[in-house]
Amino acid sequence: MTEKPHTVKSYEEQLQHLSNDLVIMGGNCELAFSNAIKAICKNDHALADDVINNDTVIDNFETQIEQEVVNLIALRQPMAIDLRETVTALKMSSDLERVGDLAKNIAKRTKLIKKKLPNELTESIERVGLLVQKQLKSVLDSYTNRSPDIAQDVWEKDEQVDDLTNNCMEEVIKYLKSDSENIEYGSHLLFVTKNIERIGDHLTNVAEQVYFLVNGTYLEGDRPKGSQSIVTGEK
Amino acid sequence: MNKIEAKNVNVFYGEKQALFDINMDIQEKQVTALIGPSGCGKSTFLRCLNRMNDVIDICKVEGEIKINDYNINQKATDVVRLREKIGMVFQKPNPFPKTLYENISYGPEIHGMAQSKDELDQIVEDSLKKAALWNEVKDRLNEPGTGLSGGQQQRLCIARAISVKPEVILMDEPCSALDPIATAQIEELIDELKKEHTIVIVTHSMSQAARVSQQTGFFHLGKLIEVGSTDMIFKNPNQQQTQDYITGRFG
Ligand SMILES: Nc1ncnc2c1ncn2[C@@H]1O[C@H](COP(=O)(O)OP(=O)(O)OP(=O)(O)O)[C@@H](O)[C@H]1O
Ligand SMILES: [Mg+2]
């Protein structure tokens, strides 16, 4: 449904502002995450610093959005689609803030790694990283276009993220086993990989929120899961 | 269970049709809210439910209104008894030009509901307490009802309506002249009353409809556009027109 504008213009503007803030916040998360992946793969400490320093921008957006949502609820008592817009914004911003944190954590660990990593390893990080970047872009698109189909697609593709995370974990374990000198860096890389996978999970949350926002119903059923053995410790 | 069933109800004021083919079920011991823009026919529909439209000369009602499965639109209906069972609180408070006490005691008296003066006193006190007015008027029960403020008069009318213990209470914007505290008291009263009564309330406050009712019907230009659980209507209505109205996009 494309909605007519509200009779009260300032209400319309407030809702529009909220939605715009969320889109910009999402854009910042995209940048943070792609830079974090680039930094770890290229061992680029300056870029990692960028990611770390810019995280406050994302944090501030979360606070800002929370205030806007509280104002809307207190002063406008939103109903139906407006209520879903408002509540969804609050939930999405908290998932996106976590995405920012996890990207920052990848950057922090990057700075603790002081040498170039083997190609097979960086390639497998890059592979899952790229997929998650695509997921992030798609889920933000699903929000801007209010498209439950794109959201559902993201939700279903998380299975692939799990699979690639697994491959990546295997590479890290190979790296750990190959030389006991690798234990320190290797353990950081385990966390980096896990962080990427968790970002993927936050994106499926966002996908669920967008789906609910548009349809007013919940995405049904269990999300398809990829091979989980290493990531979750399940067989 | 359905307390009231409206079937193919059409209402005309002279040549002008005010309601078109309304079909609506009203559940027993629940609160049903009627919402919609001014002039859409909410009050007209409410008045169908106790034949109050009879008193408007040019008004003609077609179709069936069944209460407890009995069609009240048939000739044989005893309208006085009907209105005892189906009480009403109007959009504008309309106290009798009598004392506060008499405003309340009148109904129970003529219906022979009290055996003694003490019992009648008790009914008056209970009704005023339920309508959240007792504390303000208990020392001036012999003053005229018309001497109260607008909000107090409205609560007096609510007390009067409940004094005869009706099965159904129709309320037409009962809180439009009330301050937030009195409004909260009336909403609390509605919650209380629905344990024993069926309530139909017309309100222009979306949040009030959402708070007090279990079912909501949305009227527009004399048609019932959508009716369903209040939860559904305010979270995710089926009709675009309903959503436009409740979210303030009507123009
Ligand atoms: N006594 C009457 N004589 C002629 N027309 C009437 C009469 N009462 C109502 N109408 C017309 O019937 C239509 C429905 O009126 P009604 O009072 O039922 O609307 P409403 O939904 O209660 O509006 P509001 O929210 O303003 O109280 C309106 O077009 C109104 O002009
Ligand atoms: Mg009216």
C-alpha cells in the first residue's frame, strides 16, 4: 500500500524523518562493515581505525531514533501502519547498532594482527563478507522499497551465510593447526568469522521486521539453516 | 454470542438516505465501538438499536434489528420497555429539569425497582458512584441537575442510564465534554459495566475506541466499511479507507 500523506503535515514530516534516519544509519553500517572486511583482508590498520572511530555515528543514530520513536508514541499515538513504522524503526535501529558494533570489533581485532595472512584465509573471509554485504544492501533496499519479497529473500539466504561461515571456520582451523605460532591471530580470526555470521543473523531480524512492517503479519516457519557444525557446535 | 443483529438496515431522513444496507453483529457483554467521520451515520445507527429514530418524524428505518433474536422493528414492540432494556447516553447531556436525586430515582421508581425509600437512596448512590460523580454531588442532591458543569451533567446522564440496569447501554460520544480524569473514570466504568451489560459506544477518539472496545465498526458515508476485532482494526485493518481514517490521512 502506498499511503496518502497525513492531514497533519508535521506528523507526516516526523515519520518521514524517522524513516530517513534509519536509511542513513543503514548506509553507515554498510560502509563500516565493508571497510571492516577490507581492513582485515588487506591488513589495513588505518582503515580499521576509520571503522572504529565512525562507530559513534552509528551509536548516535540509535539514540536519536529512540528519541524520535518515544516522541511519536507520546505525542501522536500512532495507529496501524504508523504504529508498525514506529515500532519497527526502534527494533531495526537496535539490530543495526549491533551490526555496527560487530564491524567495529572486527576492526579492533584487525589492529591486533601484525602480519599478512595466507590468501586462502583472506579469500574465504572475503567470500562470506561479500555475501553479508549483499544481504545488508538487500535488507536496506527491502526497507526503502517496503518490499516484503526482498525481505523474505534475505531471510532465506541466511542459510548461505551459515555455509560460507563454516568454510571460513575450517580455513581458520587449518591455519591454527598449521603452526602453534598462529594461535593468537587464529583466535582473533575465529571471532572475526563468528562476528560476520552474527551480523548475518541481525540482518535476518531486520528482514523479519520489514516483513512485519509491510504485511502486519509475521514471517512464518523456521528459517532454513545451513550446515552448522562448527559455527554452533551442533552436529 | 450475538446480543444484537442488524440485518440490511437502511435509514432515510425524508428523501435523503443516511444508512445503506448495514449488517452488523454485536456481541453480548462486550464493548463495540463505532467510529467514522462526522455525518457518516454513527448516531443514526445507534438510535436504530432502541428505536430512538421513531421520535424523528421524517426518519424511516428499514430492515431488521434483532435483540435477543427478537426483531424490535415489528409493530408489537413495547417501545417503553425496549428503552428500559436498551439504555442510552446522548452526545449532548440532557438532564431532566429536576433535582439531581430525581434525575436518577425517576427511572427505578417508575419501573418499580425499589421497595422502600432506603432502597431507592441506595440505587441513587450506587449509580452516582459508578458514574464517578458521587463525591462531587453527594452534598447537593436536591439541587437541579441542570446546575452542573457539562462534564458533570454527562456523568449524571450515565448514572441515570445505568440506574435501571439495562441489558444494553448505547453511548454517543459520552466523553466528548469530559476532562481526562473524568474520561478515565468513565472508561473504567465501561470496563466494569461490560461484565454485565452489552455496550455500544460512538467515539471520535481513536485511542479511546482502542482502549475500551473489543469490536470496532468503521462507518463512512452511511456505509459500514469494516467491522472486526478492535485489535485488528487498529493494528492492521483490511480496508485502505479504515487505515486512512484511523491514521489521520482522511481528507
Ligand atoms: N434529524 C435529522 N434530520 C435530517 N437529517 C439528519 C438528521 N439526523 C442526522 N441526519 C443526517 O444523517 C447523516 C448521518 O448523521 P449522524 O448524526 O448519524 O452522523 P454521525 O456519524 O453521528 O456524526 P457526528 O460524528 O458528527 O455525530 C448526516 O448526513 C446528517 O445530516
Ligand atoms: Mg453523532
